[in-house]
Amino acid sequence: MITRRTALAGLATLLSPIAARGAPGEEFNVTSGGDSLSVSRYAAAGSERRPAVIVLHGARGIELRARAYERYADALTARGIDTYFLRYMTPADMAALTSATHESREAYETTRFDGWADTVAAAVTAVLGRSDSSGRIGLLGFSLGSYIAAEAAARDRRIAALAVLYGGMPHAMAAKIKHLPPLIALHGEADKNVPIAEARQLVALGKSVGAETEFVPYPGKGHGFDFSETDPMTPDAIDRVTRFFQAKLAV
């Protein structure tokens, strides 16, 4: 439950000195379905093997709000978790999602969820194959990326933890669910883009297959609330996600 004390603590975090911004230390590509997709790696300090989180951005990509995504990378790497930004969209995806109506975009997304999940699987294989990997990996999805993360986690038992922000499970996949890893879902109660019912359904699906679940509703908050630099719930969301992965990806 989010209280006044939580909000004040988050605001204090925002007002404290800002740590040095992280920067990707490595760029590489993964291949899926004939497409080559870019991955940016933010490495935690140390030479030991480490867990990792793959981040799946929203429909507008990473660059438009790069710093908002980097705050999650900063928090995760500070806790010893390597972070990978997967740019899963092809040029055709970007064209379809930027030039169409809402209805046609949703119809297009429905045809692409399986392919996007395949891309995530390719990225998981690449990350787990690294010499610095501990073998523990999680997915962090935002909006459209959270739907992709949820489907990928349901299909791939190598994924040990799932965090979704303002998203859910693709409807065509919901009836097929037989497995989900431990998951946390964060969602603004005033979200007009993705109804909070989507997150509730995902959590219910997780419970139905025996997954450990946590649901965090944010009263009065809209879509992408955690991208604000002045909202006291931004550090709250980042901290909850970071602590979740730290607990679930520990060796």
C-alpha cells in the first residue's frame, strides 16, 4: 500500500544529489526472424558472474524518454544486476505503430506478439551465453513491452522473474498459460491508455498457475507515471522493481 510516508520518502530521494548517469558499455545485435535487433548493455561493477534483466520499452521506443529508462538501469546495476535494453521493433513495426489508428495498431500488435516473444528468446539466449552471466535472468516491460515480456515469460522457463508496468498479457495468450515466473505488476489507477484491469488479469493468471505475485496499484496515477522526474512515486516504482529483481534473481 502506498502511504503518505512512502510518498515523502520518494520525494526526498528525488531531491537528493543525483548520481552519475549510467551509459551503455556495450552494443550488440541479436537475430530473430531474419531481423537484426540492437541491444545496449549496462554492466554492474565487479568481475563475478551476475544476474541480468532485459528491458522491453514501450511503443514509442527508448530514445524519446531515454533517461526514464536509464534510471531503472542505474538502480539495477547499483544492486549488481546487469541490464540490457532490447530494441525489439523492426522498421516495419515502427512504421505500423506510428502511422495507424489506435484500432489498426492494436490489430497489428496482435499479429506480432509471437514474433516479438521470439526476439526476446533470442536475446535471453545471447545474455545467458555470456561468460559473465550467473544464469539468472528477468524481464522488465513497459506498456507494450510489458505484454511482450509477459508472453515471453509464459513461454520460456529460463526467465526467472517478470516485472510489468502498466500492461498485461496478450489476450490470445491468456487462455494458454500454464506457467509464469514470480511477477510484480505496477499500474496507475487513473491509466487511460491501458486499463488497470489488464494488470489485475495478469496477476490472476499468475496465481492460477501457482506463480508468486505482487500487485501494486498507484492511486490517481496515469500511464507512464514513473517517467516523471518530479513525481514522488517515480523512485517508489524504481525501488520496488529493483528490490524485486534483487530478491528473485539471487543465486
